[in-house]
Amino acid sequence: MQIVTDTGMDMYLPPEMVPDVEIHVVRHTITLDGVTYTSGGTISAADLQEKLMKTGSFPITSQPAAGDFAAMYRELAKTDPEILSIQMSSGLSGTVNAAKAGAEMVPEANVTIVDTKTLCAALGWQVAAAGRALKAGWSKEKIVELIHRIGDATESIYTLDELKYLIHGGRISHMKGLIASMLKIRPLIGVEKVGGTYAQLGMARTFDQAMQGLVDIMLKKHKSGTHLRVQVLHSYHPKAAERLVSLIQPVFKANWMPVHLMSAALAAHTGPTMVGVAFAPEAVFEGLP
């Protein structure tokens, strides 16, 4: 069996947690100032934010086309027709539908598509666990159960200091976003699990209060001292990431995953000021190969 995912994923993990199997990635595209790039291919997350800070233009992202998935599935089926395709949330992108359409174009491949209803680090954790389970010889059915188990237990929340990219990209309503921007209100945003869409979880008047708000949301999910897997990601804001780590550190017993830049395809919608955290009980990962 072979594993496919997309660039709605961030898989930045310690070497001992990286799966010893190839993960095949179908890439989103980002168009800025008339030039189209592939996320993590022809443009890195850092390069994108550097370009955004030098232009008055906004980026346009596009999900992979059905043909992109079909080409991937067709090539993989030449060596093994069993394919597990683990995609970012259908509530935030049409990537899942593109994967389904692509699979229909390749009848020689037996493609199982998983709509994770999440993205970013949380998706990366699921893909990594699936890869390790595959290496250990787990069945496809057992791996899909594992993916859902991790997804059910994992939360993703974030905030940002500047709203114009979210407003432009339609991630928040234009009027609501303009009012919040004028009032300098920083939203606290999460990914809800039913539809896999963004949900506003609160708001703050300052960016530091917003980061503390993220910790407060974590405390609503888990009591102080809980042993959690935790990963802080940011779009291009290392100082904010460092500050968020310092706020979380005294509260939870954390198994820290590396702090890193998030995927260019995702950061295109937030601009450079986003910081967020994925977290789940460490017990959920017990028994993984």
C-alpha cells in the first residue's frame, strides 16, 4: 500500500517519529503577481511571506486538480494499486473532491480517501502515524481507524495580528472582518470536527491576550498538568511562536514537536502574523509502531 496526501499538511517531527516509507504529496498552487508556484515545491513558506511583505497584491491559492491526483494514482498503481489518500478538510478546501474525481479516472487503482476534517500539524501527525503503521504491516482498515482516532483527539487553534489576508481570502466575512480589523480585535480560531470548518472560539484586544486566549482554550479541553503532544506553528512570526511556547510550558506536561513554519498553501491565507498550536493527549499515541 502507498500513502498520498496534499500540502494542507505540515509534518515537522523529530527524526524518530518520521515514517520510514515514502509519503507522496500532491501540491496546491499559489499565484502572486501573475506568477504561479507550487506550495513547498517552487516556493517555500518563508519565500512566500517575504514576497507578500514586498507587494500590495494578495495571493490566490488553488487546490490540486483532479488530473493531478489521477496522475499520481496512475503512476503509483504501476507498482502497487492499494493507495491510502489522506487529505485536508473538505470543509476548508475542495481537495477531497478533487481526489475522489481523480480516483474515478484511474480504475486500476484501489484508492481509499480519508477526509481528515483538519489540516496543518494535526494532519501531519495523522499522516506520520499512518506511515509508521504501514511500515509495521498494519491493514488499511486498521490504519484508517488510527487516523480517525488521532483526529478525534487532536485540536488545532490559532490567532493572528493582522486580518487583511483572511478577509481577502473569504475565510471570515468581509464586513465582520473589517469591523474587527478597525477595532484591532484578534480572533481565536479553531477547526471544528463535524464539518471541518473554521470556528471562532473567542477574541482578544491585544495579540498577547490572544495568545493567552489560546492557552485558556487548551485548559478548557485538558486540565493543567495533562501530558499532551504539542506543536506550535507560525506563518512567519518566530517571536510569537516563542512567546506561545513560553505560555504553554508551565501549564502542561508537553511532549514538544518542533516549532516550524506552516505550509505555504495555508500561510497564504493568513499572511505573516499567524501563530497556532496543535495538541492532543499523549496517551492517544501510545502503542504506535
